[in-house]
Amino acid sequence: MRGTMLHGRLAPAFDAARDALATIAPVDCPACAVAAIGLCQACRHELRGEIAPRRGGYAIGSGVVPIASAAPYDGVLKRLLAALKERGRMDAVGPLARLVRVAVASAALERFAGHPAASRSAHAHPPLVIVPSTSRSASTRRRGFVPIARVCEVAFPRGAIAPWLAMRAATRDQAGLGRAERAANLDGAMRASPAAAGRRIVLVDDVITTGATIAEAARALEAAGAEVVAVVVIARAIRRSGGDGSWAGAAEQLPAPRRRA
């Protein structure tokens, strides 16, 4: 009887400890929850089939820079991003980091800072710096980390990444907002570190839907004196209505960064 009562009182603590251990050392696939250490074999195979790099153009200022993605925002990739962002599954970071590198390769970029070859070409151009986008302040507090920044830390060499973006204003959750609402929600919401001045930036984000987040990040970096030379995203949103999974990422379909007085 006493043992039963003791177990009853301690059950919440045991449950909390089990959940904490599962976060640190999960024993199920982050994409499908089948018993596995990390991404299961079936999801690995499916994810490889989803990889379909695409490169386009993104209008920044008076020019157009390359924008590249690794795959459509669907299937295993979509579930992996949700696992990282909503459940803090760090075992999703490795597969996502590999997809960032796929997107960078498809963008045909020159060497970035921290790469052994960068110093040999530095006399011609300063090396590129990887700048991850940022998240809503409320989301960062809840998670304890910025998902795309964590992915970039694994994807790129030490010294290549600079977390120069931050939110300076509260914003609504973008989920459920239309194109115009997303742009208005983020207008002027980001600031970039003065350290970005004079640097050549590759802006990296996890998903591109309407382009509002990228537009605001590019605006903030340019306002700080940086030059955004390329945009790289893991996933591109697909248009179900079109039936062809086409990417809404052509330059004419993305909002140009707004210049503020």
C-alpha cells in the first residue's frame, strides 16, 4: 500500500525525468517515431528521394542574387523541421545540415569564411560570411535556441558563421498569415549587428514561403552596410493548387527588401 502511494506521488517526477532523457537521447525516429537511433533507414531513403535542388534569382536593391534550396517543403523534410522546431529534437540537425550544404552547392557560391581555400582568394574578394536568419523572440525563449543557427553550426566550418541578426520588435506568429500580412508583420522587425558592415553575406533560412522573412533579413543587413550576395534555404514551399509542386521562389514572386528612411 505504502509502495503504491509512494509510486503515485513520484510518478510525475519519473515522467518528467523520462521525457528529459528522451530529449537528450531519443530512441525513436524524429520524422516518423519508429524505434530507431536518429533518422530511421526508411526515412533516410525517403529523404534522399526528396532532394531536388533548385536555383533561382532574388531581387535585392537594383540587382538579383542567387537563391537556392535543397528540396520542397514536404514529406520527411517537413517532419524533420517540425521535430527540431517544435520538439527540440537535436538528432534532426545532422540531416538538415547536409541539406543546407546541398543548397549551397547548387547556388554555385565561391568559398566562404573558414574554408581552407578562402584565404587564397581573399585578395580578390573578402570571403563570404554565413548569416543565419533569426526567429521570433518568443519562439527563441521557448526553444532556448534558434533552429537555423543550430543547423548552420553543424553545416559550416568554425569561423564561417556570424549570428548578426536579431529581432528588435515583437511580431505575430507567421503561420496562417497571407503574403501581405506576413510582410507587414515583419516590416522593420529585425536589426543587424554593426559588425556586418562591409561584409559579403550568404543569408540562410530554413523555409521560404512568401519571402517576407528573407526580405526583412536582407533589409536589416543592408541597413547595417552589408552586401547580401546569395540566399540559401533548406526547403521551398510548394503550391498545392498548381498541382506541379512549383517553387514560389522566382525573383518576380519574392518581395524585394524594403528600404527604410
